[in-house]
Amino acid sequence: MNAIAELNDLSDRSLLIVEDDKPFLERLSRAMETRGFAVTSCDTVSDGLAQINKAAPAFAVVDLRLGDGNGLDVVSALKRKRPDARTIVLTGYGNIATAVTAVKMGAVDYLSKPADADDVVAALLASGTEKSELPSNPMSADRVRWEHIQRIYEMCNRNVSETARRLNMHRRTLQRILAKRAPR
């Protein structure tokens, strides 16, 4: 646990977690507390912004898609308030464009869900000089397709007909895909 030794050298261990998936938020909060962080958790963009205005943390873990807005608003607000803060973005709808945008707005890393606490700590404490390793279990092509369909479906406010039009697929085919579980 080299990361925990690295964390013990830091004076400010404040961590803000902004995540709308409550069970994941609670698990991650507990895991980060056991690793030595002083955790504050929020489940909306507005709560995250309020917490940053109250006391800007040294670290942040922010979900990209939240119920009341975009997590990148929290990332940019934290960067303005505390430029030395280290933020990572978590998402279940990862793509290159949002990863680039997140980094441009001040995030130091971008992880796809589900990410375990060790990955989060490693990303928060990474110096940026070492090369990141390739994932040991990359997503399958079916999983990438399913996540793309889910992202478009959410963009269309869960409207099946509009999603089918945008994906250029038959509505019933899309309904069958949405009824199935996510591939591994």
C-alpha cells in the first residue's frame, strides 16, 4: 500500500465525492475513509457546488452524469476555487470526447465504473509522470455497443422512438436490446 504511505505525508486529506448512485457512494465513501481521507459526500451537482464554496477540498471524485446536471460543472468550480485540487471523473458512459473535456476542465484522470477504491486512490495520488497500465479486463465489443446505446437513450430522455431514430435502428430491435441485461 504505497498510496496510503503517500497519503500519510499529505497534510490536507479532504475528499469530496459527488455521486448519485447512493449504494456506490456509500461504499466508496467508507472505503476512502479507511484509506485515510476525510470524506464529504454529495449526490447532486448543487450540493457539490455548495460544498466547494463552503470549503474546497484537496481531492474530488465526481460522477460525470448526475441527476441535476453535469459533473464537469463541479470539476471546473473546484479548479477555479482551488487550482491545486486533484479531481478524477467517474462514469458509466465513458467516451474519448468527455474524457478530453474532463481533463481540459481540470480533472487529473477519468475512470469508468465500476472502479474500485484502490484504482481511485491510485488515480488521485498519481504523479502524472508514470505511464498508466492497460486495463487487465477491457470491455467487450458488445459492452461498448450497449453503453453507447444507453448513452444515446439517456440523451433522448429515455424516449425509445427518438433513440431508435438517432441510432438508425428499428424501434422494436432497440426495445429488445434495452430489455436485456448489460453484457460483460
